[in-house]
Amino acid sequence: MATAIEDYGLREACGVFGCIANGPWPTLLDVPQIISLGLVGLQHRGQESAGIVTSQGQKGSKFVQKKGGGLISSIFSEEDISKLKGNLGIGHTRYSTFGGSDVSNIQPFVVETLHGLIAVAHNGELVNSGPLKQKLLRHGVGLSTGSDSELIMQLLTQMPHCGEPNGANWVGRIRHMMEQTPTSYSLAIMHQGSIFAVRDPLGNRPLCIGKLLPLAACTGNVSLQADDSCEGWVVSSESCSFGAIGARLYRDVMPGEIVELSREGVKSHCVVARPEASLPALCIFEYVYFARPDSILEGQMVYEVRKRCGKQLAIEAPAEVDIVSTVPESATPAAIAYACALGIPYGEVLCKNRYVGRTFIQPSSRLRKLGVAMKFGVLSENILNKRVLIVDDSIVRGNTMRPIIQMLKNAGAKEVHVRIASPPIKHPCYMGINIPTREELVANTVSIQDMAQYFGADSLHYLSVEGLVKAVQSGIKQDHTIGHCVACLTGNYPVNLDW
């Protein structure tokens, strides 16, 4: 019998990207190059492996794919890009959380269906993967990877309840899949001449659409108007990937929405309703840590939200210190706002080695701990005989904070105070973030009152849950229902977990 961990499969938080050319095909647009650059813009969401699948978009067209381990720049050579030439394609970058770095788990996945090939790229994690897996196995469907994403792909091969009397009904198939699993997924699905952008009914993972502008618009030779000509469309986990490819944010994919991108444009087919009385549940950790600060989520820039977190933190947990700084880089906006609110100088005290991966998303604890020692150098002249306050975005396992505080004190800091621009993380995430067990979370092994002593700090305070929600939601236009998942902070999950 499989162990519990094996049954749970992979824990992923990834990035998806897709591109389709407008106008006559074959296109002159370099679709695979755009997808590769788009994935580079999403590299912070996963650094273990990536893949691209392209097609000419005609009935019977072959899918061309390239996958590999490592960073985007090391996977796709110029020769690879030239071989991937097509009119449309999708890509994926990922990291695993339970080992799971095998090449068979690298997306996008490709499968043959009754109506031809489809390719699927998935960000998220299904909360009912166990029952779905058993259901598919009972129907004689073989599974080869153990990944939630493969379950989605297999569900898409099934005919919808309404049938297909007039041929392929991909909207019906996607809707049928969505009705069987409430969350968590943002998907890019490619079939023939279309890319479907799909977001689960709770909107737990972000997904947005971008418009590829003509070169003249990108270089500033013409003004950007709503009716500008369009060279193609892109879909991405985050809008931060658009600037490098000459695209402009068009809009978010709404929770539960199925949007089709084709060379004719963008078409919203339907919105699958949330369970009755439930609110949207975009992961609030996207604002705290995962999303790049220049991304736009729910109509607001992530950077501005992090600044509001810092301002709120200054209200809730002020301190008398000589300098405020940050653990680079996610917490920098919060640290600047905290310092400004209290009238305290802000300055850098840690120098980051940018060629070492983020410690939170490496797959083993040993690599995380080694990463801390390699990751930072101390700017000792900025802290000598000073009371220093460090703002960080979060504490998950606590492997990073203790050595940082010790480094600062060894370099001459008189005092080291810590402020965290998010609440204590006390509960596992089952929807795509690398927080698998309660035992790994330092907030469950050390009381909040003892946290400063545990880390060797002179004081340590967190932002409250209410303060975080206020900072996030105060910048959202109230023209639609809003809500965020705070399950890792409160233990109140937006759906029932069915493992």
C-alpha cells in the first residue's frame, strides 16, 4: 500500500504561459521565443524545470515540445527555439515540493483525445485529488506521473454530460472537469487553433491575459489606445512577464471563467459558479511572497500592497531603532513603508547573492540551510553599534532568520529587532504552496511570545491577519465580490479537503 506522502503526490506552485498569433497563419511572430521570454518573467515561480509545446494550429498538426531541468536560460537553446516554431504554444515552469523532480512530471503534458491532441499546463493543486485518482483508476484510466495535473488532463479526455452531437465541445469538457474539482488550478489548454485560459471557481491562483502590441507601440512611436492593432494574445500566471515581450495587460481571467484565445481574438465562454455563499479565494500569499512586485493582481500592483503591509505593521508594532532594513527582496517595499511611517532612516544591511535560489522553494531542507549561508553578506559599516530593525515578508520554517540575526550581531549591531509583514503561518497549504506539514512550521513549535528569544532577536512581532487583509483589500475596486484564502494563517480552508 502506498504511504500517505505518496498518495498526496506533488506539492507545486508554478507558472503557466501561452501565446497565439493573430492574423494569417503561418505567422511571422516568433511564438516560441515569446513563450520562452514569458517563462523567464515567471522564473520566480519555479526554478527546477520547464517545458514548451507548440503547434501550427491546424487539424492534425503535430505538437512539438521541449522539456528540461534547470533555469529557462539553460533549457532552451536557439536551435530548440527554431525547432519549436509554430502559430501557438504554451509553456510551464515549476518546482516540486516532495522530491518529484523526475522528467516525467515536467509540463506541459500532452495527451491524445477523441478529437486530437491537447496540451495542458497547470498551476495549483487539487484538493480532492485522492477521490479523483480512484475514480479514474476504476474507469480503467492508467496514470503515469502521480501529478494532479495529469488528473486534470485525463478528466479533459472525458466526454461531457451534454454529449458532443455536433463534434468536439471543449468548453463542455472543461466545464465538466471544473464541476468535478473546486480548486486549485489555473490552466492553459491548447487544442488545434485555440488556447483556453481557465481559472478555478474560487480563483485561488492568478491568471491574466495580455495583448501583444505592434513594435511601434512598444518603442513609443505611437500612442497606446484601446483600439491599437494586435499581433497576438498571451496568457500568463502574472502580468510581470508582459513588459519583456511587448505585451500590455488586457484583463484578469475571472474566477471560474473559461476564456478562449484564437487568432480571431478573445472570447469568454462562461463562468462556472462558486459553491453557494462562498467568496473568491485568491491565495493571499501571492501578495505576501510569491508574485513579483511589478505584477498587477485584482487591479492593484503587488508592490503597493506590500507597502501598505509595512505601513500597517508600523501602526501595530512600532519600535525605537536607528535603522530599518529588510531581508531582500520580497519585503523591501514593506520595510521602506515601515521606516517612512515611523520617520526612521531606511538603509541596506544585507547584500544578497542573486545567483543563489530562493531558500523557500528548494526541494530539500539541507539545500535550504546551505542556501542561507551562501545567500547574504552583511554591510557592517551600516549597522556598527546601531539598533537595527529587520522587516521580512514571512517566516515559514525559520531556517533563515536565526543565522541572519546572528550574522548582524557578529558584525556589530547593538540590537536586532524583527518585524514580519504577514501573520504567523500555522497551517499546511493544500492548494499549491510548499507548506506540507504543521511540524515544519516554526509558529507551531515555538510560541509567539518566545519567538524573539528562539531566534536571538531583541524583539519580534508579526502583522495581524486583520491588518494583512486590510492592506490587501483596501486597494481593490469594489465593483465585484472579493475574498482571499488565509487558510495557512487561520486554518479556515475555503473548501472541504478530500484526500
